[in-house]
Amino acid sequence: MTNKQIRQKYGKYVLPNYSKTGIAFVRGSGSWLWDADGNKYLDFFPGWGVNGLGHCHPKVVSAIREQAGRLLHVANNYDHPWQADLAEKISKASFGGLVYFCNSGAEAIESAIKLARRWGNAEGRYEVIAMKNSFHGRTLAAVTATGQDKYHEGFAPLVDGFSHVPFNDLEAVRGAITAKTAAILVEPIQGEGGIHAATPEFMKGLRNLCDQRRLLLILDEVQTGMGRTGKMFCYQHYGIQPDVMTLAKSLGGGVPIGAMVADRKLNNVLVPGTHATTFGGGALVTRAGLAVFDVIRKGKLVQRAARMGDYLKKRLERMAGKYLVIHEIRGKGLMVGVELAHPGKEIVAECLKRKLLINCTQEKVLRIMPALTVTSSELDQGLEILEGVLAVT
Ligand SMILES: Cc1ncc(COP(=O)(O)O)c(C=O)c1O
């Protein structure tokens, strides 16, 4: 089938809830993708952050192949070694908490919200303070937590018990705390919101506030986690620890898996019967997650993300000196935003024509998040394409 034929079939049978490019991919390897018409693309936004190790990393693929022939899934009233092993890896790489597995970022957020509510329940505390301009997913509670009106439109009534305050404004958070507040929810770097990092003062201030007022600090690391920002988890840039952390996207190297990590003091909140998901922590996806951890450790990919991110930012800054359309370059590691003076939609479309995949968020912010395995020569190739596009738009 060609790109066009595949598109036509989508038109007939798939619910049209995504905006589309008309391109259908049929194969991927590292930072490269091939479409159904045989064109080759350089991918600087692989799977919206899912393919952190690039497409079809051979170690992840062989772990999945081996696991598929052994055991795919067992129900969660039984144990299996891979869930236990992956929980151990996540816990030891972060703050020593306990892990709950689910299947997506939104579900990880749902779990964190339910955990906070059950934790605060006896004292009548259930409110969550979230940030304006945030993004936490599309289930009803996650979308309510998301601090952007455009994602709320048409879904009223939303879930009770959420308020939104400006990001990086500690006084606003302090002012929003009520007797019913249970938790504060924040992305260490707002991704969909345009690559805005929390300031060190804000993160440290939130930690202190949570300690003083006995609130849970929930960090959403769905996009920033697993080495992306040059630390295994982004909070590690800030010298603080959350009470709860959410993960998904690149945790499975391409397969659907989400996780919530909760401090051990919360170990008796989500007891049997309170929360569950049938697929959560299945053998196949946790085995894939174990392979991801292994590849990151052996390839020193966290340090590599920091190094490659510096290279990428330096090259972009040089470009900013030449093209006035570039307003600002932001981000940490390989999570980079390029704020433009005008909307970036056409630039993304033109890059795609020239076989480079990037993203634009918040109208004017180009989002560049290459695989942690990207090489400097691949970065050069992609940036040459971007520069060529900036020169004519
Ligand atoms: C920070 C953050 N949280 C949550 C989500 C939702 O994840 P999912 O799309 O897997 O439900 C996303 C998705 O982009 C995200 O960036």
C-alpha cells in the first residue's frame, strides 16, 4: 500500500481525532524512518518522546522477541520476575519508592491523583494545585489537571478539586493552598507548554512548601524522564525529591507502559481493591523496560543526552545569530525548544517536505527531542535542513 492508499483506508475506518500529514511509516531504525512510498526521514521527534532510544533499538527488539516466545502477560494477582525487576530499577534510579505500573502517561497521572485523594481522604483533603500552561494527558482527571482551556472545551463538567496557578510563581502556589489541598502537581519542564523549565527556586520552594503544609509533591516526568534532560529524571537537576513521580513515553522503548513511583511513606494508601489496571506491568512491556534501562546504562546515554544537547543548543544559538526569526532557545539535554517570532506550522511542514520530523507546540515553539542515541552527524544533517527552511520562510 502507498501513503495515499493507507490514508484513504484511515479515512474510511479510523476515527478522525488526530490532525494528519498524509505520510504512513512502515519501518524505523535509530533516528530514521521510511514511509510507504520508500522515502527516508530523519526523526527529531520520535514518537512524541516514546522512542527515546530511537526506532527499533536492537537490544529492545531482541528482548521483546525473546519475551514474546516465553510469556506475554499474567494477571496482577500473580507475580512475574520482570515486573519486580523493572520496579527495582526504577526505584533505585530515583528516590527508592514503590512502583505502580499502568499503560500510559495519562493513566500514571490518574493514579497519582487517586493516590493523593485517598491519602488526604480522612482529613477531607482532595484538592490538587496544578500549573497554568501544563499538560498531563487526556483522561478526564488528567485533562482537568492540564492548565490550558483549549483542552477543556466541550468536556464540562470537569472533575472537581483542581486549581491552576502560574508556573514558577511560588507565591501564587502558596496563596492557592486551602484546608482541602492534598497535592501539588508540576512538570519539571513544561513540554507541550513550550519547553519552560522550572526555576531552581521554584522547585526548592515547592518542596519546602509541601513539607511545611504536609502536601504531596507530584512531579510529572512522563516527557522529561529516562535520561531525556541529561539526568535520569529531571528532578535530579534540582537537588530535591518528589513524593510521587509519573513516567511513561520512553520507559518502554516503544511499547505502551506507564508508571507511578510513590514514596514508601505512602505504601498503605492504594491497598488491594482501590486501584488497578488489567494490562499494568505485563511481562512483555516490563521486559522491554528492563532492556531500556540496560541500554541507557551501558551506552551512558544520560551523559550522552547532556553532551549532545549542549552541541544541539550551541548550533541552534549560532543559527539564532543569523535568523532573527529565532527568539529564544530553551531546554535541558535533548529536550529543546526554539521560540520563533511567528507561528512555526509552516516551518514544520517544510521540514517534513525535506524529510526532517520536528514538532511545533504553543504555535511558536519548535520542539526538538531527538533520540538519546542521535549522533552529531545526524544532528548536523537535521540542522542543515532546518537552516535551509529558515532561510526561505
Ligand atoms: C508531561 C506529560 N504528562 C502526561 C502526558 C500524557 O501521556 P499519554 O499521552 O501517554 O497519556 C504527556 C503526553 O504528552 C506529557 O507530556
